[in-house]
Amino acid sequence: MYKKAGMKDNSDESMFLIADAISDGVYVIDREGTVTAINKIYSELSGIKEENILGKNMEDVWKNHYVPADSDVFVVLENESMPSYAEMIVKSGNGYDVDNPYPVSILTLKKKTKISVITTLQDTDKIVLMTGIPVFDEGGEIKKVYTIIRDLTDLYDMKKKLSEAENEKKRFINELKYHRKNELKTDLIGKSRQVAEIRETVYSIADADATVLITGETGVGKEIVARELYKNSNRKNNAYVKINCSAIPETLLESELFGYEKGAFTGAQNKEKLGLFEIADNGTLLLDEIGELPMHLQSKLLRVIQEKELRRVGGEKTRKIDVRIIAATNQDLKQLIKTGKFREDLYYRLNVIPLVIPPLRERKEDISVLVDFFADRFNKKHSKSKFIDRYAVDSMMEYDWPGNVRELENIIERLMIIGTGNIIMQSDIERILGKSTDRKKVDDSCSSTLRAAVDKLEKEMIAKALSIHGNTYGAARELGINQSTVVRKAKALGIEEW
Ligand SMILES: Nc1ncnc2c1ncn2[C@@H]1O[C@H](COP(=O)(O)OP(=O)(O)OP(=O)(O)O)[C@@H](O)[C@H]1O
Ligand SMILES: [Mg+2]
């Protein structure tokens, strides 16, 4: 600690030793406002050299170094935004004029009371809490003022980061709510006896935590049913997470599902990661295309279901988990068991409540309501006001719908987009689906060359697969060829829309 030459006050000696040992800045002024001592930290915090302050009047020092460019940084300590521990230090803080600021020490001298202020030090940009403490002589006259300066910069930065993180969190929560609401918008449409039965079963089992296995051909609405289960369950306010087991490479699937501990992998993945089971904790997890789950993960899944706890990849610790599992597949799991591709014990664990969704061709009464529903949806989406003619619906009733509701949905959307007329006629439908009489007919005419016949068959099959799946990936899977081949052939064969 530096002190003014010739200073005699012995009581200051021990204080000076202490002052250099603490992490707060300290300076002392006498009753005239002259700085008689400062510690090293004060010089560091303020950026003012000892020779520029010691022996000088604090008001002059203040004018050169303190008056902040931006008066907003001044916070008198009654202000709500101050850190709570500062609040505890400060008892008075009264009478501080933010528009006409004074050094705290001078103000303390004038007011004869302890005063604290939060401000920014101009030379170093440090945010500090400055507290002036008056010292009185025996006659009750003020003798000197100690000013203690605490660096709050890190605290403020942390506070700022925290409030940014809080805002970010709020944004994510709102986004999540928005997506959840959208996710849950579509209801299970249908007026057939089969759909009525499914609805009834769903409502009666929704609250049971038992595992449900939903089976049915592609596009029948397994996901819609899974969501219906979730929406009506007592877990509806918790997470709903779905994973398509066939869409994620086998090497990533395990950590996607079960997460990994810090250090389980090297490099960028050295952090820990929550798996979907943990994300879905207290909620519902839909394991879609469960038939595609590799054998070693089937064993792991079985353990999680039985023991209700999981171990992350690369971890020893087990974690309790409470997840309602819904599994879905369009594969025949019993057949997969026979060929050794699916564990029988897992099958029985999943199949606690089986829900079989019949194909659309077995519940044709649903077609008309689904047509209305999709027509309405796509009219709105594409700002159209198209109407589907009754004979057109009759034509759709005759069709077999191998791609089920998804195919119907895709076709309605396509009809809404193409063509200019406002009425969708039977002929429009037949152009897409073919006439019922010549459906499935392969051109075996002898006048055609083999190449032309192959092209025609290829075109029909690719167009059909595209129309069923609505995308090139699904079509490629169905046809057993690469997605890029589908794209190339569709272009070459002149299939423009589906
Ligand atoms: N009953 C229904 N009511 C309303 N929309 C339905 C219904 N059934 C199916 N859909 C719609 O059809 C499309 C296909 O349904 P979904 O994705 O549930 O089929 P899926 O059985 O899971 O098919 P995949 O086995 O190919 O995954 C979705 O867009 C869905 O919204
Ligand atoms: Mg699905």
C-alpha cells in the first residue's frame, strides 16, 4: 500500500498490510478530500498510477478518470438489478445523484454516512461496487473516509450470460410447445368400424403405461395412432419423442438411443450426450420401424424395458428411466423371429398391447372422410378452393391403395396443385390411378420392343412407388434400388410429379 509521505497515523500501518493482501481495491481520503493512501489492487482496478492519485484531491482525480461516458452504467444501490450480496453491504446509499455524480468518498465525506455505488471505471472498463466508509474522531467530526472497491465485472458478465441463457431457454420452450401443438394437431380420421375400434382401444389403454406394438402396412397411420395414444395419456404434458430405427446408421443408433458418457469417444464427441430414452424420461418414446433394430440393440432395449434403467455407452453407472414405449412396424415380426432377425423375448415384451391397423382397402368407408379432410387441408395450404367430384371419389373407392392413407394424401395434394379447374373430376383421378379395368396390366404387346416394354414397366413401377411414398427415399427402399437411381430414372423416364 502506498501512503502519502510524512503520514503519521500508526493505526493505518496494520491496515495497509491487510489492504494489500485482500482482493478489493482500497483508498483513503482525509477530511479535505486528499488521497492519503491507496493499495495495489486499487491502482490495478482503476488503471490510475499511484503518483496520479496519491496526495491529489479526489474530486480532481474523479474529473479526469471517472466520469463515465455512459451514465447508464451508474447504479445507485437501491436499484433492483444490483447483486444481492451488494445489497447486504449497502445500508444507506441515500442521496446519490446519478445525473450529477460524485466520487463516493467525497459524497461520504459530505453526507457523513456510508454510501455505495455501482459504476464503471472509465480507464479499465471494470464494473465495480464502491463503498465509502466514514471514520470519526473523538469529537464526532469526520476524520477520513475509507473507500473499498470490489470488482464485479465477472459477476456482471456471468449475470449477463445467465440472463441470455434464460432467454434462450424460454425461446426453446416456446418453440417446443409450438411443435408439440402442431405435432398433435391431426386426429385419427375415419368412420369405419375398424377405426372406431382402434379409437376405443386407444382411449381405454392410453393411461396404462404398458408397451404397445402397432403394426400395419406402410402408410396406414401407425404414427397417427401412436400420437393419439400419447395425446390421451396422462403423460401428455411430458415429452413425446420418436425415432425411426431404420433411418439412423447402425453405428450411431446405440448412442442416439442410450446416450454416451463423457470420454466414451475421442475428439469432438468427448462430451456427454443424452440419449432419446433420457430425453423422453417421464414421457413417451415411439420406436418406429422396430423391425430394423439390430440384434445387439434389441438385447439392450430388452434390458431397459425389464429393468427400467439404462447404461449410457461407455458408462458404468445405471440411470433410472421412466418411459412409455410404443413400437411400430410394417414388418411381420413373427417372420423376423423365424429367420433369427428379431428376438422372441423382446417381441413379447413389446407386444403387451397389440394394435393392428388394417389397410385402407379393407376399410373403404374411410376414403370419403379422408378425401374431405385432405382436400380441406391442401386447399388451405395451397390457397385453393378445389372441390372433388363424387364420381372421382367413387373411382378412388375402387382403387386398392397399396400405399394406404399416405398414398391417398399424396394424391389429393397433387390434385390440388396441378390443373387449373376448380372441380376435380373422375378423369383426373383415372389419369393418375389408371382406369380400374386396366390397372396392373402389363403391356405384353408383340409390337413393342423389349426395351420399350422394360421402360414402360420401369416407369409404372417407379411412378407408383413415388406416389405411394411421396419421396424418392421411400420409393428407393420399396424398389430395392438406390435413391440416386430413382432420381435419375424418374428424370429419364419423364416422371415429373408424384
Ligand atoms: N386415420 C388417419 N387420419 C388422418 N391422417 C392419417 C390417418 N392415417 C394416416 N394418415 C396420414 O397418412 C400419412 C401416413 O401415416 P403414418 O405416417 O402414420 O403411416 P405409418 O403407418 O407410420 O407408415 P410407415 O409404415 O410407412 O411409416 C401421414 O401423413 C398421416 O398424417
Ligand atoms: Mg411410420
